Amino acid sequence: MITQLAIYPFILSLIISTALTYITIQIYKSLGLVDKSTKQQHAKNIHTSPVPRGGGIPIFIAMLFVTLTLIKIDSQIAAIFVGAIIIAITGILDDIFDISPYIRLAIGLLAAFIVVRSGIGISYISNPLGAGVIEFNMQFLTNILTIIWIVWGMNFVNMGAKGLDGQLPGVTMVAAIVMGMLSFRFANDFAAWPSAYLSFALAGSYAGLLIFNVYPQKIMPGWGGGALAGYFLAVLSILSGAKVATALIVLGVPLMDVIYVIARRIAEHKSPVWGDTNHLHHKLLQLGWSKRSVALFYWTVTAILGFIALQLNSQMKIYTILIIAVSVGGALLWINLSLSSSQSE
């Protein structure tokens, strides 16, 4: 069962993603589609030499190939990949033209709407205050919540987990494995198999990208690679049995980081969607951490939180999310105070 649901899709997607990532690097370099140094590009970029983007291309193709090979295509699977190809194409266009984040947000809404129209939705959540579930009996409410969750996942993962070499692929790989392990709880139900296949295929796809994105990176995920990570993880959290709280825990550090960063931007009367260097990974670099250390920190924390999430009941998950929120906020406050103190000396 493990071989069929986990190892096959992981290895297959890993091989495809690795090969296509190498090809993408060569094509982007030959076409001159590279991000240059921080001095010439957006302040959020911290690399110092030209690096191609385009990470969404091998991810999408690897996911699509594994799905066509192992999964029976129905209307919901088709809708997921229609949304994914829209995101992937937008990612390619963004690599070339640097599209406005507001346009990318609209594209994300479109992709999420397509998924919802196929019948995928958050129709219930586990009751955090006791046994049983809380059902959403109004279809309109279900649709709105699902669209918000998918778009939120796309943007928050893209913003919070994609900042430096190896960070995004490692975090996504670990989170996808956790989603796949959730699916094993329903392994005897054939209806749950697509969720397992997709989860481990996603893990393998980002493992292939990680080979070339780990420090020193030879390719960056780009908006396409980051958005596809959040998109697939958000959808998989629904397909795995409405495990939204589990996803919030697994991705807790980058997601809470983004909440604090957006709040700070709004408080400073800045656009919440334009990037800056106030994310946790930027602050850790300012403290003197190496890029390798920061990426390893994110991978390790994601793995630990994933393991914890798999052990918790609904009520404990709520408490854990609150603890993560307080911990990330406290860490950011301490780091900012430390940096301010060192600068004033």
C-alpha cells in the first residue's frame, strides 16, 4: 500500500521534475530570463547574481504527468489542473513581464473559483470546542470559504515560505508528505487514493526542484512555483478530509510570519501585497544566519509541526495554532529589538 500510494508517485515526479528543472534552467538562461542582483531588482530579492526563475514549469508538468499516469481523471481532478495550468502560465508571464501582484491575485481567484465549481469545498470543519464537526449547510458559504482558503494559501505560502535558497521546495515537500500521511488514515477507501497520489507527487516534484534551488541556487521558484505550492497544499488539505487546521499548523511559521508582515505594512500605510525585507527569513539573515541555516530551520520546524499536527485532536490543534502565532510574533519582536539595539551601539 505504501509503495503504491507514496513511493511510486514520489519517485516518478522526482525524476520528471529534476530533468525538467535542469532543462528550464538552460532555456531561461539562453533567453536571458533571469533575476539580476538585489541592486537592480526588487528589495525583497537577496540573491547577488543572475538567477533564472521558472520553477513552476517543472512542478506543473511533473504533477500533470504523474496524475495522468496513476489517477483516473474525473471532473474534480480536471478542475484542479485547469486551475493549476492557469497559475503556471501566469507564472511564466510573470517571469518575463513581472506582472502586478493585483493581477496575480485576480488569477488566483479565478483558479480557486474553477476548483469550487467542480464541487470541491470545505463543507465542514472539526469542532474545536468538542466532539463532532461544524457543518456549513449553505453552499454559498462553503464556496466563499473554499475560495478564500485556496487564495490565502497561494499567497501566504508564496510570500512567507519563498525567500531564499531551498526554503520553499523544502517546506512544501515536508508539508506535502504530511498531507499524504493524512490520506493513509483513509487508505482502505479508494476515494481517498487520489489525495495520497497527489500529495506524494507534490512532494517529489518539489524535491526535484530543491536539488537545483538549494544553496547556492541555480533556479528560483518564481511566482509560479510559490503559488502552485500554496494552491496544491490548500486543495490537498480539503481532499484529505477538510484538514485545514492541520495545514495551518504544518505551515504555521511562514503563514503567521506573513500575517505579521501584512499587519505591519498596513500600519505603515503601505500596500500589503508588495514585497519587502521584513519577513522572518530576512530578519534571521540580518542576525547573521547563513542561507543554509535559515532554510534548514524552516524545513526542521515544518517537519516538527507536521509530526505534532498528526498527533493532535481538534481542540489541541486550535491551542497549537495560537501558540505558533504567539511564538512567531514574539520571535519577530525580539529580533527587531535586537537588531535595533545593535544598530544604535
